[in-house]
Amino acid sequence: MKKTSTSVLPAGGALGDEPLLAVDDLHVEFVTRQGVVKAVNGVSYSLNPGETLAVLGESGSGKSVTAQAIMGILDMPPARIPRGEVRFRGTDLLRLPEDARSQVRGQRVAMIFQDALSALNPVFTVGSQIGEMFRVHRGASRRDAEKKAVELMDRVRIPGARQRVHDYPHQFSGGMRQRIMIAMSIALDPEVLIADEPTTALDVTVQAQIMELLAELQRESNMGLILITHDLGVVADVADKIAVMYGGRIVENALVHDIYRAPAHPYTKGLLDSIPRVDQKGQELYAIKGMPPNLLAMPSGCAFHPRCPYRQDNCVTEAPPLYEIGPTRSSACHYWREVLDGSHG
Amino acid sequence: MSRYIIRRLIQAIPVLLGATLLIYAIVFALPGDPIAALMGEKRMDPNLVTIMREQYHLNDPFLVQYWYYLVGLFGGDFGTTFAGVPVTDIMAGKFQVTINLAMTALVMEAVIGVGLGLYAALRHGRAQDSMVLASTLVLISIPTLVTGFVLQLLLGVKVGLFPVAGVTDGWRSYLLPGFVLAGTSIAYLTRLTRTSLVETLRADYIRTAVAKGLPRRRVVGRHALRNALIPLITYLGADLGTLMGGAVITETIFNLPGIGQQLFSSVYLREQSVVVGIVTVLVLIYILANLIVDLLYAVLDPRIRYE
């Protein structure tokens, strides 16, 4: 189905220099009783059509909050966005009036969530939840919407789609539920799909199937995919580039093969070293020491310094900028050269 | 489904037996003699008393009396009063009044309670929300006896907006008593609705609905409301019994000839068969209301299945 371009935004087509989606110096804060929590502190990344960007980080690193800011589904208040831009095809979504924004949300930029059981409404059939996209955004009739829902369920390979379209979410297995979530999100052929930990709640074998499905759907439609995860193993095969987040900042940007070959930030290195490997069987598994930072009381200087094996005195006082260390690469570490060399050696 | 309904109805039998036995025993244990109460201050003919005691099995042991009553009950015979009037005749008209009253109250409770609750929930944490919460607290704190008399005086006598008492004005007679009866229930339902909707609006599937780009009207009115309604149905169903049983005070204030008034005077006169008859029907209504609620549950929440 071709998009009916009723919004103020430019339709698909040539993009020129502007990426499909660009997050620029985004800041997100939460006002709480204990104080202002700075969840995202100047995050920038960009995405082109057909590209997969993996956003990597542990819980509380700000990766999901960034995604919710892009979608415009943060609860404001308590959340607020004091600075930054989210440009979709050159238009800043954050400055867009709500009615124009809702033309983008779900239709041109869509999102899937981690736990499909709680993310699907328990009291409506999966068919009606998928079909709702066509009913609300395209004015389709009930029958047409159901037909589309069956087609989509076929497309995400749910067996017996025609019979199961009238089933409820709880009647499906975890993997099938996530497929329904995916079917719903790709219903209107979005240009950007954000997947927030899409496989975390699933069995390992099912994880691989879901990742394969996402990659395949992306190839067919040339959409940009943002894959949010804490699992480096998941991204290796599907991602083009990786943004590693720590304490609300991006600490390393790189193409996927570069980062696996030689990480340029001690946190990335720690993450890679903590993946279990067959050739290290019997040895103790590496773990990054210490705890993720408390967002209410961020460490001075570099947020990673209390846990960092490369720490020098200036790391405690001086927050490192995101150093451009190559044409497609940046690292927020004063000692990225040492980290890079150490990785090679 | 139909097997479930049949099983539930069979389960109702011991409940009914227990309830009637209990009420029968309580009235039996009351001090005073029913025949003496019937005669009041008049001097009694001892022969007549003996005949009446014989006729109503009053000389038999408790369980034998109860047995006679049960046998009649299963034949659809609720017995007669000591004056010889069939209990079913007494109940028919009275129950109509009380059911009118309880239904008026229930509709008011549902409309006002759910409406106010939704209003408060959608303005969660703001001034209007606090105002609704404060006024429900006031409503809960004031006894029905007070709201009843105050509203009767203000709106009935002074302003003349509603009939003061009695049932001679058709459905309008039930408006004020219905509101008084529903008072505390409205307050509780408002709070329950508010909590339920606020909770539901935090659910993951609501975030999904927003991310789908649905208009807020649809997110709240369809995705949230349908889920938030489920606990409210239970409360409303259970409350129907409370409303019917709680009508005694309201019926007395507004002089409505319902079962509340009847129950009161029958207990006073030791009219065992009337008291037990009314309670039996009340228990039956309560059981049926709960069954309907449970069945509605399955309609509203597809995760619930009855085998």
C-alpha cells in the first residue's frame, strides 16, 4: 500500500544529505520527588533507509527513553525534553503540533515492545488490534481491516492466520505474540521501525527466528530499523552500526564489524569480554565490576570512571567529549587509543 | 457454559438452606410470644390461643417447625401470616417498591459513580481530582440517616423539587430516595472507578495504543475503559444485594411501602414466615446477581473461561 501523504512532512523519496531519522543532542529529564533525573544527556544518532542501528546498553542507560522520545510516547510530565531535536526526513518531530505528530506516530515511525503479552490489549482479538491500524488511519471497513490483518499475520508467518485472527493474545505463545506485535507495527509500511528489546522475553531459539523475521521484513521494505538491546549476541548478525550507551550518553559509535574487531571504549570492551565463549569453557566469566550509575547522583567527570580499568586522574574531573576517531567512528574516552591498542594486542 | 450455570445454581441450594435455617432460628430465639404480640394489649381467649398454637405448630420442637416450613417452601408455599394472609401476597407488592428503589439507586450509582470516577481519573493529580476525592470522603462519612432527612427537608419540603414521601408520584417518587440510598455506594464506586482507570492507563498496552498513533479518545474510551470496567462490574453486582437489604432506613424516612418496612414490622410481630420468606427471596436475588456478574465477567474478559 502506498502512503497517502496528507501530513506536512515530505513523503518518501530522495533524501539528499539529510538522514531518514536523526536524533541530535537529545536531552530527557524526569522530574521526581528526589530531584531531576537526567535520563538522556545529549544523545545523537542517525539512521538511513534500509539501515539497522543497534543501540546497546544496560538498564537505565537511556536507550529506551530515547526511543520513547522519538515516538513521542513519554509521559510529560514527569518527563521533559529541555534540549535536542528528532528530525524525521528533515522535520523536527519535537516541534510538530500534536495532530501532525500523530500522523507520523505508528504510521511512518512504528515501535515494538519487549513483552508482547503485556503490550497487547488482553480484551481484544489480535485481528482487531492489527486491523485497528487500517480502521483508524485508513478508514477501512471492518471486513477489509480483518482481511489485511490475516495478510499481515501470514506475512509474519503465523500458522493458520485465517482461523487465529479471532483469537486473543493469551491464546498465543510468546514468539507468536511478538510476531503479532510486529505485524501490527509494520501494518502501514513504516519508514522507521524501533524494536525495544524485541527478543528479551523469548527463548533463545525463538529469539533467532524473530531477529530473522525482522531482518527479512526490513529487506523487503527498505525501512530503517533501530534495534534496542542489551545483548551483543543478538546484534552481530543483523546490525550495520552500533551506538553504545552508558549513563544517558553515547560512549561509542561504530560500524558493527569494527566494534567486534576492536572496541574503542572500555565499557564496550567490558561488554564484549563478558560474552560467554566456547573456547573459554571452564574459566570464570568476565563481568564489568561495580554497578550501573545512579542517575540521581552521576559520577563526576566520565560517568564510567568508577568501573573503568583504564582510569586516570583526569577521568574523575573531566568529562570526555565524543572524540571522532575515524570516518564512521567515535568514542567518549580520553584514552581511546590505549583501549584500541589493548584490544588489538 | 450452561453446565457452569447449572452447577452454580445447584451450589445455591445449600446456601439458601443455610440462610433460611439461620434466619428461622434467630426469629425463633427472639424473646416474646408471637400470639401475644398479635393480640397486643387485648385480653386473649385461652381456647383461641391453644387452637392457634396448634395450627401454627408452635408447640412442636424447632427443627420440626423448620421442617414444616421447608416442605411448604419447596411446594412454592411461603406460608401465611398469623392473620391468615399468604406471605407471597404480602411480598409481591412490597418487593416491587423495593426493586424500583434499588434499581433507581443502582442506575444512579453506575452513572454518577462511573462518570465522576472517569472525570477524576482523567484529571489525575489535579485540583478537580482532589475535589472529587474530598467530596466522596464527605459522602462516605455522613450516615444515610442524615443525608436522607437533610435532603428530604431541603429538596422535598423547602424547594419542592421532589415528592417528600410516599410512592404516589410514580417514578419521580423514587428519585430522591434512590439517591439517598445510593449515596455511599456512589462515593465508593467513584473511587474504585478512578483507581481502576488510573491503573489501567499505566498499562503497557495503553503505551502500545498510543504508539499506534490512535487518538486519545480511542485510547481511553476503548483500550483503557474496557479493561477498567471489569472490576466495577463485580462491585455493582455485589452492591445490588446491599442496596436491597439497606433499603430499610431509606424506606422508613421516605415512607415507601417496601420490604424494608415490612421486614421491620414483621420482626416486631414475630411473623416468622414473612421474615424468612423475605430473606429467602433476598438471598435468591443476591445469588442470581452474583451469577450474572460472573457470566458478564467472561464476556468482558476473554481470559476467563467457564468449563
